[in-house]
Amino acid sequence: MGSVRFVNVTKEFGEKTKVLAVKDSNLEICDGEFTVLVGPSGCGKSTSLRMVAGLERPTSGSIYIGDRDVTSLHPRARNIAMVFQDYALYPHMTVEENLSFGLRNLGHKRREWQPRVFEAAKILGIEPLLRRRPRELSGGQRQRVALGRAIVREPDVFLLDEPLSNLDAKLRVQMRVELAELQRRLGTTMVYVTHDQEEAMTLGHRIVVMLDGEIQQADTPDVIYNTPSNTFVARFIGSPPMNLFFGQVHDDREGLRFRHEAGDLELTLPAGWRGPLRSRTGRDIYLGIRPENIGGESPRQGEIVVPVTAGAVEMLGPQKLVYFHAGDELAVASFPPDHPVKAGERVDTVWRADKLQFFDGETEQRLDLAPEPMPQG
């Protein structure tokens, strides 16, 4: 069984001055799941991975692989394989020797390790490279060798610590696809660490978003993207990220309105939001909306027209990103590529009211609100 479980795991560094790297982490990674730990530098993702590997020991709490409590076990006893950012290949060895080194070091005979090496090389498409040395390989080929060295171990869990970060942008995209296909083919549990949210969204069956040593949200990419648990997750996941506007909701003779704190952005909200937002009127609140839900098409029922001044326009082929300011905040809308808009122009943006999200102004936690359906007829 390749499941991984954290039970109240805390990790502190330092003796006199304590640095809290991971705080009371509870997490369950299912057998055969590709889970990605993502967050900014210093959030605790690599420390969490190293604790699974046995390279760091928790200050408190327990870690399980399958049904075994491995908290105090030596790394060699955990049946895991780790791939690092630095491929750590032996330069004087051939690819075949690098692939087989771990098995040979454990005392396996040639007749035992050779079939596993050839199978791994076949899976990764590096069979013609077995006689070469690392200096004769490209970055992508060296990465495949590092993955192959992990595969021949036949571990319960693969641990990958930013393994693609040394590759150029085009090769990273290619390797993401190959890595996802490899995981599906092997069906082995993979725990992957990255600071790149696009990488996380592409690879993960489930994503664990971390900040300051704490898990902010752990769920599927769709759930995290569409229903972020707080403003940090909303800002961190998505490219471009969710637009967030700080202000208050008012309900008076002019109708239900959201007014940005700077006073230069105001939305008249449909009546369906009156009930859900009744208890929040006059209180600080964040209004969130994804850029793809602000466009420049003709408004339809349930959509809000908001005039803004285009600060910059970025043409990306299938979409045109239009940036605008609300106070000091920079927001972005996604227009059709043929929509005529230029920087500095006043333009009407069309917001989907059913895609609005709200977060508490103090705690910054998501408010589970949805508009009430409008009567038909």
C-alpha cells in the first residue's frame, strides 16, 4: 500500500530560536494518487516531503506509509524513491550504471536488476542512451534517467522535489505531460513539490496549498480553482489569478450594490444576491471574480456592466487581457481576441453575477454564498 498519512505533524528547526516549518499538519494521500504540494518559498512543502522521505524527523506527530508508522524509520526502510531538483547522477557512470546503482548497492545480482533497468528505460524511451554518460545527455534526458533510477526501485511512493525546475519552459511543458502519463501507467503514489501553480494544476489529482507551514486547502484542481477556501488560495491559484476587491455591500433605495473601498468601482448586484448578502451589508467584504468571467461581450440577463479605464492590453492569441485599476489594486478581464480596445480607453466590462464569490473582510475566509434563482416568467 502506497498511501501516506500525516497525523498532527509539526516540525520546528532551531534550539534557542524556534522556526516553525510545518504546523499541526493532517493530510491523507490515497494509494495511487498523484498529489502536489504547492505554495510560495518557505511554506513547508519541501520540509513535508523530506519528512515522508525520512530526511527530517517531525518534532511531534506521526507519519504513516500504508499501515506502517514510519516516523522513526531510516529512509532505506521506508520503500520510497526520491527525485530531486538536482538530478544527482554519477558523472563517471553510464546511464545503465546510474539506473542500476541503487539495486546493486542493495546487493541485487545482475540477473535481478537488468530486466528492471531495461523495462524502466523502455518506459522512458531512453533505451538508446544506456551506454552514454550524463555529460552526453540533454537536460530532458538527464531528467528521464533520474526518474528511471527511481522507477527501478519499485517503491511504494515516489517523492519528487521540484524535478522540472532546471528545464527550459518548452521542455517543462513536455515533461509535465510525460510525467502525468508515467504516473497513470505505473499507478504508483506520487507526492510532488512545486512552487508553480500551473504545474500543480496540470499534474495533480489533488492539490495541497500551503502557506507558513499550514495547509490552506487540499482538494481536486477543479474544486480549488472554482471554490478557493480563502483569499490566499484565490490569489495563488490561477493564471491570471482571481480578481479580489475590498469594500462593502450596501442595500438602499438605489438597490443592492458593492462599493470598492477606494470609491472608484461600484457594482449593482442582481436581486438574487439580496438574501444571501443580507447579513453582510455594511461590513467589510472581499468580492472575487475570475478574469474569464469578466468580458467585453454584449450583456445578457444576470450580467453586470461595469465601465473601467483600460490600463494595458495584452494580446495572447486566443484571448486579450485587459488590465484596469480599482484603487491600488490591479485587476484583469479576458476579452475576445478581436474585441477593439486600446490602453487608456474607457470600456464597458461585462461581469457574470452568478460567478461572483465573497470572502470575509477580517478572516479572509470564503463565504459559502450563492445567488437565489430568479423567478421565471
